[in-house]
Amino acid sequence: MPYSDPHKAPTLAELLSLKGRKALVIGGAGLLGGEITHALAELGARIVIASRDIDKCRSFAEGVCGRYDGAKVDSLGVDITEPASIRKLFEDVAPLVGGRLDILVNSGWSGRKNTFESISDDDWNLDIEVCLNGVFRSIKAAVPLMKANGGSIVSIASMYGHVAPDYRLYDSERFANPPSYGAAKAGVLQLTKYLASFLSPHAIRANCISPGPFPFESTQKENPDFVARLSAKNPLNRIGNPPDLKGAAALLCSDAGAYITGQNICVDGGWGVW
């Protein structure tokens, strides 16, 4: 409802609060998904995280619960390349969240480094399965838990879903960006726009976050020259730090972003502006 009197409008703290909200973060113990898990826990959400590595998930969940008073984080296993595994995940999630899901974050990823010359059909299909098909199947399984009360779907896309990699940055296949990755992430961007339209009758919002360069710590140590090139190409002259994603996630998952749907927020240091 509109608020004609600003003194009666919700405060920013109230809009950002996720107390009472139920969230599932697929890939919620990973490099970027882990920061989103922290953001949701800090704002008071009840969270389930899921990934292929259940031991890593459990350890990460314990760490999150130990950091925030009253935080409750459960962990489950899932392989998003397997439809049966996704179905099992949501069968297990439903009782944990009381049959109601308010937030779904798609941040699962695994892939292989290759170039256009070296990529095989299997390599291509793996990226499409993980980055696009897995997102589609997860959302389709989640929607029945979201229809009654509405909610927010946030999928992690990439700067390479809307701009091309600069081939001059990459000095070896080991650090190359495969053509399948950007193609899959572009599909996520379009799927999100589609969902924003067709899920709107259920008050379900769908948005993307497109991270810029967020290389793993191992990459930073193994190839500092590559990281320097990434930084130099960026308007802000640095690579991303995982906590840089927390603000965008908080906005899109909470009522602070209640009028935002079908959008792609680029957290990329300005990468896509030139």
C-alpha cells in the first residue's frame, strides 16, 4: 500500500529485516554463495544451504550459526546436474521451512577451464547443465513452496553473460574463460526476465546479480600477473572481494527491493561500462 506520510513508512531497518523469512541458498557454502548466506543470516532469515559437498556445508553452517545470535542454518546435499537430486533436495527442504519458502538463491557452480579450441561437447554440456539447466530445475521445484506467500528468487549470473571476455587477459588455458560459461549465464539473465513476467501473478520476484572478477584465492596466489590485468581493466582498479555481494543480495532478498523484479545488478567494479 502507498505511504503518503513518510513518518508512517517502514524504516530502512524494517525493510531489510528478514526475520521470519525462510531461505534456501544453493551453493551457500561457496566463495560467493557463502557471503550471501552470511548476509541473510545477519538479517535474521532461517536458512538452508545446499551443495555437493555436504561436509563443507555442515562446517560452514556451524560457523554461520556461531557468528550471529539466534541464527539457524541447516545443510543438505544436492547435485544440480541431476534432476532426481534436486527433487530430493526440495522434499527435504519442505519440512525444514514449514512448507513455505520466501527466498531462493541460485549460486551453485562447478566447471572446467578450456578455450574455444579445446572445449569438447562434454565440457559444453557440463556448463549448460550446472549454470542454466540446474537453475531452471531448482526454480521449478521451488515455486510450489513460494506461490502462497510470494517471495524472491535471486540467481547469480556473470558479467560474461552480457559482455565478452577480453582474450588478451588470458595467458593459458588454465585461467581461460570457456565459451560455455558465458552462454549459460546469458541464458540465466533471459530466464530471469521471463520468470519476472510469468511469476508476477504469484508475487514472486526474480532478479540476477552479475559479479565481475572475483578470482579464487588460489588463482590470486598462482597467477598474480593475471589478477593484476583484471584489476587494471576495471574502472575501480581492483578485483572483487566476496563481501562486495552482500549489499545487493540484501536488497534483492528483502522488502527493500520489493519493487524490483526482472533486473540484473552488476557488482563488477564498473567492468561493463567500457
